[in-house]
Amino acid sequence: MTFAPGRKPHYRLMPHVFVCAREDYVVLMDTEHGKYLAVSGHHSPDLTELIEGWPTPACVQAKILEGAANPKKRDRAESIVSSLLRRGLLTEDCSIGKSAAPIEATMPAGTFPIFPLDRSLRPFLRYLPNFAMACARAHWLRRQKPIARILNRVRKRRRRWTHSVVDEERLRTLVTAHHHLRPLIYTTHDACFYDSLVLIEFLATYGVDATWVFGVHTRPWIPHCWVQAGNYLLNDSPGNVGRYSVLAEF
């Protein structure tokens, strides 16, 4: 693929692709195929001329300002664009594409004291039928639907709701029930996607709105997700999620 000199092609991300800049990488999440892709941030100065909104990691920006950036490698940037097009991550159609600019996410600072001294299950057993149904629904969705379809389901449901104020007491009760009941059915070790989906479905049963957040950590490579509502983190700790760069919110 060769571009005419001076021409600036207007490529955009496909709707199922999400991006963030992390350390010296730009990371893409492909929800249609359930895959991640990392592109070296050193190609960003050239890619920003080809892809609308393409980010440049902070450490790469610093090197450019210091005059330490490598000479432009236009051919390599064009090769990356060709690869992203073949993978179905980019489009030339502005009517369906979107900017590659990362979202500006707000990390929640609050959590609920989930486990008091009394860790009895009795107060939460009345939530068990709906919690079990949420687990079954999450299990079926994970096995039968691609991630993009699951996320689209969550997004469409949230659009139908008009809740703007978080009922903190109701939210606290349901989140506490979730944390007490889940050991009866599953463990959370390396299960952030399933646990978050269960919590989203459980809260939706009671008409409670929440945001599903996806992030990534590099060096070492760790994709992660969690649930938050208002200023509250519901199934993780602020100290842990603060290590991740946010890719998308649903």
C-alpha cells in the first residue's frame, strides 16, 4: 500500500476496537475476536498522520520533545495500517468508524466495607435465587456469545435506563450480597471477566446501573476488568485498578 505524497488518509477505528496508550505501547482491544494487539509507540508520530486520534505514549512524546526520536519510517507505518485493515480493526468509512483517541476515564476512590465482623450468610440468602440466575446467565453468555455481543447487550440495556443518581444503600446491600454468595458457586481467581459479568447481571436484576471497565497492564502483560458505579469500585480495590490503563467502559 502506497500513499501519494502529502496525502493524509482518514482511517478510523472499527466500532468493536478500543485503544489506550501504555508505557511505550499503544494497546488495542478487539472485542469481536476477543484479542489484544500492542503496537510500538515509536511508530505513533507517523500513525497519527494516518489514523484519526491515534495516541502517542507519554514516554515517546518526551523523546520527541528531547529530539531523540528516530527518523520517520513512513513505510513501516503504512505496513502497520495495512495489517490493521486486514485484521478488520480499521476502516476508511467515516460513517461507521470512530476516532482512536483514548477515553478519559475517572477511577473511583471509594469502596464498601464488604465484610464486617459478622460474616453470616443468613441475611443474604434471600438474594441467592437471583444471584444463581445471574451466574447461570453469565456462564451461558460467556460460552455462547462473542465478547462484542455480550458488551453490546450490556450497553443497550444501560441506554434504556435513565438512572442518574446512585442509591448508595441499595448498591451497598447488593454488592455485599454478591461478595458473600459467590464463594458458594465460584472462585474469583483469574476470573475477573466472569465475576464482573455476574455482578453486572445481578445488579441489573434489581434495576441498578453500573459501569463495566476494561484495562490493561504491560510489563508484565495483564488484561483486567472490573465494575464501578458512581464513585464506588464494586469488585476490586482502588490500589489494584490504579495500576491499569483504561481501554473501554460499557
